[in-house]
Amino acid sequence: MEQQKLPNATLILVFGIISIVTCCCYGIIGLIFGIIGLVLAKKATILYAVNPSMYEGYNNVKLGKTLSIIGIVLNILVIFFFVWIISIIGWDALQNEELMRERMEDYFQNLE
């Protein structure tokens, strides 16, 4: 019997890569891609576990799942970083460069 490719195996891998690459986009876009990749990987893993001799491409699923997990963690860290920055300098300082510079200097002087 000829082996079939696992459904969405390549897509899972691509979503894992995209979730890591887009972590610079405020963490939201990459988090969405990472979660979708993880859900698709779970479905593909269940399908592969039922009949492993029928499917090929499970390595792409495993790698995509790993990349999705790494992407989710990175995106959560980026979100926490931006929340931390906004809590330090305030939302209004993000729009005004001089005010941002003042608040950052005040913050770092208080650390010393």
C-alpha cells in the first residue's frame, strides 16, 4: 500500500516558522500562528498514531510542533516585554519621542 503524506504536515512546519519570525510584530501575529500550528500538529499526531504505516511526513509535524512551541514562548515573552515597557513609560510617551526619552532617563536614573 502506498504511503500518503500527512494532511497539513508542511503547513504545520510553515506555521511554526512564521510564529518565530513574526515575534517582532508585538507578539500577537506570531502567537496566533503558533497556536494554530500546535492545534494542527495535535490533529496530525492523532491521525498518525492510528495508522503510522499509512502516512509519511511525520518528521515535519514534529519539527513544526517544536517550532510552534518555541514561537509561542517567544511571542509571550515579547508581549510581556511590551506590557512592561508601557507600564514604565506610559501609553502617551509612545507617541511623543521627547517624553519617552525623559521617562526612560528618569527610570534608569532611579535604578542607580
